[in-house]
Amino acid sequence: MPTFLDLPKAVRKRIYRLHLLQDDPITGSDHRRLSYGGTGHYWYQSVFPALLHVNDDIEEEAGPIYFSENVFASTNASSVYQLLLLIAPQYQKLIRKFVITWDQNSTGAGYDFKNLRKLKCLGELTIRVDEKAMVQKLLRSRRLHQRFAWEGGDPTAQQCLAILQFPGIAALLRLGPYPKVDFIERNKFGDSADRGGPIPGGVLETQVAPKLMGQAVLSAPSESIPEESYFPFFSLSPELRNRIYELLLCFEGQVQPSVRQPLSQPKNKRAKKYFAPPESALRLLEVNRQIYNEAFGIFYHSNAFNFEWTTHLHQFLTTIGPGRQKCLRDLTIHYIDVKSGGIGLVDITYPLLKQLTGLRKLTIIMHGDLAHKVKKRHYQSKYGTIYSANPARIPGIKVLFELRGILEIKVLDTILEEKVEVLEKHARYPEFEEGTLDECHLKVSKALKHLNDALAAAQGGNVCMELLKDDQWQMDDEFPRIDG
């Protein structure tokens, strides 16, 4: 009597594909459901579709079709291990396509990425990510004030390099090479819509993916350079040389001087072996004295600098020298004051700003230093007092009135701005009950705006002395006249 195996092999394979191939990627739970309805517990050697259990001949023919032509997937990095436990080792080697979700909140991703090495014939690796969320999480844990640096927008090219220090990146870089690697959008928990994805032109697309596919990201310099490869750079006109300097030394976003390990350098020692960090563009200034003299001013003049710590600002201004100090045009300083021996850190740092004669834009960002001076009344929590919430009395602020020639100068308080944004949505805005905390925060916000107007006027020599001498002007209904 003819049996199923008597059918032509092409027909049998067609039947196998009709039964075994799935439209969607197969997760661990899907694999269990396709095998035994998802009930009970089975050792990995026996967890595969029932069709493969009919006899050894069918298993030998249909097994490679099921495992090599389907796309397998893990819902997160830690589920790779659980999925592979359900698949016998001889079938793990047959898997060709795998989709993994790399959640920025998962732990132990590096350990679980190692399990992908068991897929010896893997040809297509797809990784679901939210690169922006990963960068944001790493920057928030690394730098206290980074969350205020790119609110509502995309991280800068410099900040994107933080992904090279994300947990698990070292294990990921050791995989491959694979013929095809893609980073795509991922699903947030409880949300069917795809979100996130790689940052266009970001590190995952331009550096990590090529590395996983075996492509050279950074080429090692040749030991011997042919004589004909030399180019007489100084034969170019000064205009062309300056344009080249601008392309190399001018960056989008803000430059963040720091003594910490650069974002472009992986933390993990193993990752450093597999991924060489790019050289600093400032190495150009070390070529010779003429290039240094022509190019250093472009770097300091054209870029905006962001200092997250007062100590970083102090070290920067005391080490770059007067020539480079005069080139600075745009500074953002996050306000942090620490006192030792009765002397505040801003008291010895902010006077150095007077040496920056070329400064044209200055932004001081406080994170609650003014907002927290609005105090609740101990007997009525609904009401508050602004007795000590004078923005001009914040240490270091009076020094700003001694600066001259700055076209745009502002003092901000992020916590105060957040409170005012909430108040603006209130039905009673701007007429709040006098003395309430809402009215206090709104009044302090107006006082800070008045201070900024006074600072702008002071840049032309018109200093409002009454504002600096009166310690309680913020409590008055009318603030001191700036043109007085």
C-alpha cells in the first residue's frame, strides 16, 4: 500500500511547508503551541512540531524546513536562552533568521547575546531597538543634567556615541559576521504599535551593523604611505583651508568638555578589543604649529560649549589660555554650587567669565536652586512665602552684571519652568489667590524674567543698582525700573 513517503519529494516538501511555515516570527510560546498546544512541560529534545514525530524519515526531511525557513524571535534579550532550551542542538544549527528585541530596561543582555553564538548558520539577524531611549537612559545615569540638554528633540551626534557604553554592546560586537543585520523599531510593553527604532544615521546603523556584518568601520593606517599620496595642503588658499577646518572641527549640538571617559570609547575592555574608538578631531591641531594657529580659533569660536559641572568649567577656563578664551562665543552652564571653608565654587569660577571678551551668548541653567526657595508656611501648606526667593541673591548671579557685550544672556530654572507650565493650564491662570504657592511660583517666575531683562541691559553698561541692593524686591508688586 502506498504511503506518504511514496509521494514525490517535491510534493512532500510542499506539504511540509504548508504545515510548518508561519507568517509571523516564532517565539518560545509559539513554538510550544505549534508543538503540543502549549500544555505541559517537555524536555527540549522533544519540543518540536508533532509532524516531525511521525517517523525519523519525516523528521529528517521536515526538520530543516521548519527551522531554516521560519523566522524565530525572542520577546527580549533574556528570552533567547529560554527559546533555545526548547530546540535541540542539532536544530539550533539550522536556524537562518532570528529577531531579537533589545529592551533598554532588560538586565543581563550581554550574557544572553552570547547564546546567539549557538546559531552557527545564522544568516539574517534583526534587532528591535529604541536607540533614542537607550541613549537617554545611559546619559541620565551618567550625567545628572543630560535630560535637560535635548528635551523634545533628538540627541546630538556626540551624545549618540553613548550607545557604545550601553550594557550588552560588548557581547553584541563579538557576534558575527552575519550576511545581513538590521536594526528596526520595537514594540513597547502592552503596545501593539512599533515605536523607537534606530536613530537615522546613528551609531547602530553606521558603526555597529557594519561591524556585525564583517565590514571595516575604521581602517588602520598604512605603515608606509606612498610618496605620491602626499598633498601640499598649504598650497590651498586660506579660504579653502578654513572650510576644511570647519568641516572637521564644527559640530552640531553642543560640545561637552569633561574629564570623564569619552562617550566614543566603550566601557567594557572586551568591547575595546572589537571596536576601536574614533580619534579626536582635535588631533588635527597637533600636526604642526601653522595648522594649530589657523584652526584652533575655528573650534572655539564656532562651537557651543555645555558645562554640566562647575568644576569642569573652572578647569576648562584655567587651562585653555587667554588666546582660546577670547575665541569662545557660546556657553551653557549648569548651575551647581558647593561651599568649602565658606567659599562657594561659583564664587571662584564665575569671575573667570569676565576674561571671555568674545562671549556673545551665555545661558545659566539652575535645577531648582530658585524654585526651592519658595517655602510652604508651616501652619498652612496651601500658602507659601518668597522671602528668600530673590534671584539676584543666588550666589554668583551678581557677577553676571559685571559682564559686557553679551548679546544673549539668560538665567533659567528648569524646576520653576515646569511648575509654571502646569500653572498655565490651570483655569484660574494667571489670577491665583494671593499668598498661595501657585501665586508665589508665578511671581518668582516674573522676578526671574525681570532679572534677565536687567542682565541684558547691563551688557550695555546700564546696571540697575536698586535691583542689586534691595534684597526683597521680588516681593513688591512693582519691580525696580531697569532704566533707573
